[in-house]
Amino acid sequence: VVRESGGDAMAQAPRSKVRLTHPDRLYWPDAGVTKAGLADYYAEVWRAIAPFVVNRPLALVRCPEGIAGQCFFQKHVWRGAAKAIRLMPDPKAPDDQPLVSVADLDGLIGLVQAGVLEIHPWGATFDALEQPDQMIFDLDPGEGVAWPEVIAAALEVRARLAARGLESFVKTSGGKGLHVVAPLVPKADWTVVKPFTKALADEMAKDAPDRFVATVAKAKRTGRILIDYLRNGRGSTAVAPYSTRARPGAPVSMPLAWEDLSPEIGPAHFTVLNTVARLAALERDPWADFRAAAKPLPVPASRRRKRD
Ligand code: ATP
Ligand code: MN
Ligand code: MN
């Protein structure tokens, strides 16, 4: 029986065999979320998060003492990592430390055991590391930008993608902004996808220079929204849907339906504390059709290569 995520699929959470040490350690002291609480959260959202974290290289924000302690952004493994955490050499950099990934819930709970509070996957799977299966537009509001303007920016990215025949989905970042994500059939290489995203960001900045910028230079960002396309290069990452953030309040990056966007739902509205109830109340995961909506980007003839 195939069940949709959301609704009753959330009723029975799967279990992990990974043993947690110090289950009562407070990872988010302000929100009262412990290590065990985080493990329960990920078990509850497992079906929804799995397609976005399994079988992909991961960068991780690790805070072994919780958000009050020191955090490390890391792409490589640590001492004592759970066996369920997989290590795979990067075929393009075989001498580097291997890439980190998970294949199942035990891997995800292995991350929790190690104090991982943010999961940042590549936009590609190990099945096709050179051909991304998604594009992401990270909307970063500068100083003085009101939330409805960020929503308008997301809708504009959506419309420009739709004009190119691509469907897109929106999520809160759990921080300050929104992320618009377009699923791709993994055909075009990073070297094609990144310029595509840059062209779209540049176009928005050119058409409305008072609203948008496409370059990271801080000075230009006051009162404007950075259309950050730089998450779309090989080895770049963005926070996963349903991942928690190592920020006060235990926020999560929450997938939304487009019609959910509203001034009432700010970028850090959803947290470890209210997400499971939201999913249980939803008729349907707003991103249920994400993979089915994937389209290939046109591959320029000059870059076409033989693939199996
Ligand atoms: P916000 O809404 O606050 O912008 P965000 O997740 O979009 O939240 P950004 O600062 O826009 O945050 O993007 C940071 C991205 O850069 C992350 O998604 C992460 O994958 C990547 N990154 C690269 N280096 C680091 C680092 N040292 N610490 C955190 N993120 C890093
Ligand atoms: Mn951002
Ligand atoms: Mn950014």
C-alpha cells in the first residue's frame, strides 16, 4: 500500500537502532529540545525528509553541546561516527576525505547522536553526482526588507521558472528567508545548471534593481533581496526541507504550499515543537509531487556527452 506522507502516515513513526548517549542533553535550551527530542522529531518526519537527505553528500552543522556551545560546519566525518553513516569518495577528488551520507533512518539518528543540528545536502544524488536533480534559489532579504516583499520575490522566481517550463516549490529557511526549489530530471551538468540559475537571478536584478540583487556584495543589499543562486554549484549545499536549524527556538526549514505563503508565517515560524502537529493536520504533504514534477533542463549541444 502506498501512502502519502502527512496525515495518518505520520501516526506510526519508524524506530532507529542507534543508541543515544546523553539523551537529556539540551540541544536548544531556550526551546527545551533535547537530543532525544530531536531524534523523536526526525523519526516522525522521516518519510517526508528521506527523499531530500538519503543518498546525497551532506554538509553538516554539528553542535555537540547544543546551540549554546561551539558549532562546526563540516563536510567530513568525525571520530566515533555511527556505523550507519556512510563514507563515499568523491570521484572527482579521490584523495580528499570521503563524502558523508546516510541511507536510512539509522544514519539520520546517527547524525543526531553526533550533535548534528543542520543537514545541508548537495542538490544531486550519488546516482548522478554531476547532474543535479534540483535547483535552489535562496532568497536573502537585506536590512529593512519587509516579509511580503520576500513572498513577492518567491512568487516571481516561481513565475520565471514556469515561463521556462519548470515547476517549483517553496519552503521557509528556518532563518531569515525563503527557498524556491525546482526539481530536475538529472540530465544537465552543474556547469549548465549554475549558469541557468545565475541568468535567472541576473534577469530579476536587471528588471527590478530597486528590489533585487544577484551579487553577494553586502553594500548593495540594504533594502533589497539577494537572489542567491550560488547554492547551485558542484559541492555547494543548502539546508534540507524539514532540517532543524542551529538557531534559537529550534526552527526548521518547512515545505509550504504556495497558497500557504502569508505575512503570518514568517521564515522561522515552524519549529521542532509545532511541526509534527502541522504534518498530522495536513491532508497532504505540500511537496508530495516534488519528484514527479521534475523536468530536464535543456542541455546545450556543445556540452552534450555520452552517458549510459
Ligand atoms: P537564511 O534564511 O537565514 O538565509 P539560509 O539557510 O538560506 O538561511 P544562507 O546564509 O543564505 O542561510 O545560506 C548559507 C548556505 O551556505 C547554507 O545553506 C550552507 O549550505 C552553506 N554554507 C557554506 N558554508 C557555511 C558555513 N560555514 N556555515 C553555514 N552554512 C554554510
Ligand atoms: Mn538564505
Ligand atoms: Mn544565501
